[in-house]
Amino acid sequence: KVVTGELGPYSGALVTEDGGLFCFGLGYFGGTGQCTRDDVLVPTRVRGGLQDEHVLVARVAVATSVLTKEGHVWTFGNNSKGQLGVGTFVDDVFGPQRVAGALSNVRVVHLSCGNIHTLAVASTGRVFSWGGNDTGQLGQGDVAPRSTPTPIEGAVAQERVVFTASSTFTNAAVTSTNRVWMWGYHACYQMGPIAASDVTLVEER
């Protein structure tokens, strides 16, 4: 029984009731997780370590990010901007790799992804970001990419984030006190009626 699914530009993912992850689509970038560049024409179980965990959700963009019931994050696919979070900028990774680094002893409870970046919310309410950062979408105060999970500092780090949402280059975070914080691309006034420019630091909206 399929309980959730998501479609990206090149591949799709389905999660079953028993925690299995099935992917399909273009294999060129590795987004199907099948350790091959071959296209996958029907949903096929992703293994490579994920068969031992219970998948809750898969976020599909140019890369695929997976959150498990155990609070682990696994990624595969294109990595040109470090969006897999595994410490390298190797173009493509074809099989699932667990994201470690700053997340090694952290239980992740929520994921959101833009086109080339990812946000992870820990059970403590801290937010970690990694990947492309051309418009400040990582909230780190600069536009440098990160190839490993990096905690977002500043005022938002003093609050407990419970949910994040990500578009291609813009992010929003909701805290336990119902405050909303936003950062990233703002040329089209995505953050409301303020001056249109990229926001590299996390700001309350």
C-alpha cells in the first residue's frame, strides 16, 4: 500500500506502508537510487542500506533526500552543489548514502528541499542546511555552498522550529510559537512587501 509519493523533474518516489521506498524515472543523474544510469520504467525498490530502515518520506528534486523513522537522512542523485550533504561535490551518486557529519547524533524529524539545497529539522528544533547557496537559501549569511549539514545560527537558533518549506531558492520556517522566518531569493517579493533583494540571513516575517 502506497502512503505518500513525490515527483521531481527527472524521477519520482513512492513510500509504502511498510516503509519501503520505490523510485522510477530518468537514471542519468542517479535519482532512481538503483546504482545505475539506466532509466527505471516502473517503481523499483531502493536498497543499498535503506531496506534496513523504515522510510517516512522522500523529497525529490534534482537529488532525492529521504527521511527514515529512525531519524536518519539518506540521499542520492545529482551532487554538483553538494546537495547530497556527504562532504563532496561529486556530480552524481547512484546509490543511497547516509548523511552524517553534524547529523551523526541528531534525530531529524522533518525535511524540505529546494532544487539544489536541503533543510533538515532536528527533534530539538534546530535547522540544518546544505547544498547550493547562490541566493542565500542556506541562511548562513553568505552565498557559499555547503557539502555537509550546517546548523543555521542567529535568532532563529534560539527558537524551536517545527516545520520548514522550501521552493527553488527561498525557504520559510515555522516555530513552536507560531512565528515565521524566511530567507533566500526575494527578487519577486516572495517574502512580502519589503525591498526586493536576496536575503542571506534568516529574518522574521
